[in-house]
Amino acid sequence: MSYQYPVSQSPISQFHINPFHRPYSTPKDIKSFTGLDFSKMSTPTPSQWYKDQFLISTSQALLQHEVVNTAFDSDYMYWTKRISDEAMKKMLAHSLCFGVYVLPESSSDIVGKLPGSSNSTQLTNQGRASPTQIGLGRVVTDESSFAYLTDVFIVPEYQRRGLGKWLIDCINKTFESWPDLRVAMLYAGGHDGENAVKFYQKAFGMTKFVPGKNGLEILLKKGPGTPFEEI
């Protein structure tokens, strides 16, 4: 079972050693454990969903750019490639990003471990533990009328746990909350073939675009960042 809590309304439980404890329930909790203060940020309060020891959040503050860029450089993200740090920063900042994270499992993780530890927990500049990013769904959108979903991934070691399906479900619930949404779109197929198309058709209730239907065509311009010879 998964849980969604608007951050401002999340329950706060007393901290104790528990692998399924949800220490990032509110902005106050996040500041306490990671040193990140959402109250001083101009961005809207992020949405968060919890499932077992995993977290999906739209918080820009939790994104780990190098994790995303490493994924971009991998074979399983065949449609993209590594970009500069500055380009990555700009790309994520101008997108609605659904980051997938594994939460710290104990109080020692949350307090923070010394750099170089074999533990997967990441440390903030303040030396406190933060969730480790293991996936992403990036939406290019005005958060009202249009949405383009791209760069969806779960790192291989966390695949086949239902996290990808859960991620898409969280994104779909967000789309369904926008009353003025005209269209949500994505590319599917490629190395994943028809299975990917069927997955997104079922998950979002999407249909394939039929050229000429309603007198409409989709026009594309190839940019220097695409790895494809033709689009």
C-alpha cells in the first residue's frame, strides 16, 4: 500500500529506529534531518508519497544531479546522454520532477555518517543524511494545460520492485488533479518496443496519436542533444 500526504498536512511521529519510519513528513522534519528549509524557498510546497522505505517527492531540494546525469550516461537511458552540470541544473529547475528515493533506515543514517562510508545514504552540506535518489520522472509542463513526460527511470538495482509503476501512478494522479489539462504526451517504444507502449497506454489511459486526426499533425525539430539520427 502506498501513502500520499500533502507535506503541510502530514502526520508527525516521534523518531525511533525503524526502517519504515517516514522522517520527511513535514517541512519542519526535512529541515531538522537534512538542513533544507522549504519555508525560505519560493517554489510551491512539494508533493510527497511514501511506500515502505521509499519516497517519491517533487522537491527540487532533494534532487541529486549527478545521479540523474549518471543515468543519462547509461545504456538503459538510450534516448539521452550526459550533459554539463550547468545544463542539468537548468533542465531540472525548469521541470516538474518526481524523484524516487530510498530513505535512511536507522537513526545513525539520519544523523549522518562519515564521508566515504559504504552506506548508500547521501549527506547534505550540513552533514545530515538525506534520501538516496534511485529514480526520476521528469515532466515539462506549465502545470495547468500541457504536460510532456520524459526521462523516466529506476536504477537497475531497484527495478522489479513495482517502483516504476508506482512512480507513473503518482504522476498520473497529478495530471488528473489539473482541471484545465488539454493533453499529456510522451514518446514510447524504442528498445522497449510495444511493451512500453502498452504499459503507458494502461497506466495513463493514453492512445497513440493518429496523424491527421482532427486535422492535426505533430511537427518536430531535431536538436543537437538527440542521440538519434532521425526523429
